[in-house]
Amino acid sequence: METTRTGREEAGTMLSLRADAEQAIISASADGIVAVDAEGRIQVCNPAAEELFGRHAEVLLGTQFGYPIVAGGATEVELMLPDGGKRIVEMRVTSTILEGQRLHVAALRDVTRRRRAEQDLQQALERQHTTAAVVAHELRNPLATISALTEALRDPGGTLTAEERTDVIDRIADRTTCLQAMVSKLLTASRIDVDLARAPLQRVPVLELTLERLAEFGDRSGEVCVSCAPALSAHVNRDELSEMLVNCLENAFAYGRPPIEVRVAEEEGWIEVRVQDSGTGVPEDFVPHLFDRFTRETGVKRQTEGSGLGLWIVRSLARANGGEAHYEPGDRGGACFCLSLQLAPSS
């Protein structure tokens, strides 16, 4: 009898040690471990599971797990966090007996970062596909024009007058300028996508920079009226502000009509830059898509060339500099594109 009692005690001790060991393994696991009973209630959870769920063990224990439990294989589930956020976890389920009770044990591994990286990669690949299609479409006509004009100049039997030859050369130069502008936008878009290290923000006098950029437009700069106090300075990346201004002006020249006005003022601690043209404005139904990538209003596609990147670049760079870009109807008709930029701190 004594031997039997001793055997039972040893067996009980072994079971207790095994349960303690299993509990220790669960607690020490880097993965979230949740043990669920036959009714789907959580009976055990480790600190990693508390972290994944964003809840303490005393809140989780006894509550419904809420996800299908299927032993074997791996599935992915979305955990809803108390703050409304989501976390993607990979779940592997096994069965065990803990302290005489059969439990389903779910090992939860956070794969949120990996899944988001995969989604970002997929989106990047889709953008590259779209970019390639847009480039092929937009470059075809200018390149064909340059090719034809070049052949006209090279034709030894041609009868072009000196004036006609000058006109052909000017047209080739114009097409080349358009291609260079398009390539520049594509390079800027690529730089934004890969989020390269950017130069620090600096104090940039807005009037000085605006006049510098206007000089690049040659005779067309005479169609632009600038209103800006010389002392106004923005806290921005100088090169990126240059790109924003150039894209806004190019948009006004391409889709609006002169006169064009650039107004810069300080408003409630911000620098507000408004580029307004005297055209017909933007159709109301297209306004929500103005700053989308590769988007152009249907009615102007046949009249002007462009990649549909300019305004997307403007908004992306404005936000990267801690500001914003938006559209509003001009106060005299036409379109008005607005930049809100950080005011440079006083010297």
C-alpha cells in the first residue's frame, strides 16, 4: 500500500513539474502563446501575447479568443487593438494537455512589418509598371517628331530655306526641352518613392527664389506678376521649393491663361504661396483627382503634353517639408494652387 501511495505521489510530482515546465516555456517564448479551451475561452497567455493584443492577462483570461482554431498548418489573422489599430499575426495551432485539461495552443508571431513591406513592394512594382506605360506613351510622340525633323535637316536633297531650317531646329529644341522636363519629373518621383535622405531644411527667401525660377521661363516670365515682401523666408529644402514653384508655374502656363499672379504672404505663422492663372479653372468633378499621380483632366490631354506628375510632386514635396498643397478657385476665375509652408524662425 505504501509503495502504491509513493508511486502516485511521484507521478503527481512529475505531472506538476511538467505543468510548471510547460508554463515556464509558455512564459519565456518570444512568440505570443494563447491556450484556448474547448469552449474557445483563453485559459493561458504569456507576456508576448499581452503585447500583441495590447491587453493585460487579467483582461484576456476567460474571454473568447474569437478566431478559428484549426490544428496544423499556419494561418494569418488580424488582431484588433484597443486603440482601433490592427496587427497581422501568423498563427500556428497545436493541442496539448495542461494540468489535465486539453487545450488548443496558438503560437502567434507578429508579421505586420513583413506584410506591410510586401505590400509596399507590390505597390512599388505597380507604380513602376504604370510609370513604364506612361513613359512609353508620352515619349513616343515627341521622339517621333524629333526623328522626323532631324531627317528633314539631314536630307541632302531637301529644299528647306534658311528660315525653314531655323524653324525646324527651334522645334527640335522645344521637343527636347519637353523631354528633359518629363525626365526630370520622373527622376523626382523616383526620389520621392524611395524616400532618400534629404538635405536639412533651411531659411529660404521666397521672393529671391521665385525671381530666379521665373528667369528660366524666358519671355513667358513677362506674363507673371509677383507680390511678395522681400523679408519673407520659408523654412524648407531650397531645391524642393524650387521644384514646387516650377511645377506650379508650368501648370499655370500649360493649362491656364495669362496674366498669372504669384502672391506670397504670411498668414498665422505660415508662408502662403498662391499661383493663380486667368484660365477657365478646373472642372468640379476633377478637383478631387488634381494631386493624384499620373492623372490629367480628360479635356486637356489632347491639347497639352505632360506626365500627370507635376501636382503630385508639388503636394508630396510640400508635405515632406512639413507643409501642404491644395487647390481653390481663383478669386477672378481661373485656377489657384496654394502652398502652405513653414515660416522661417527669426534670425
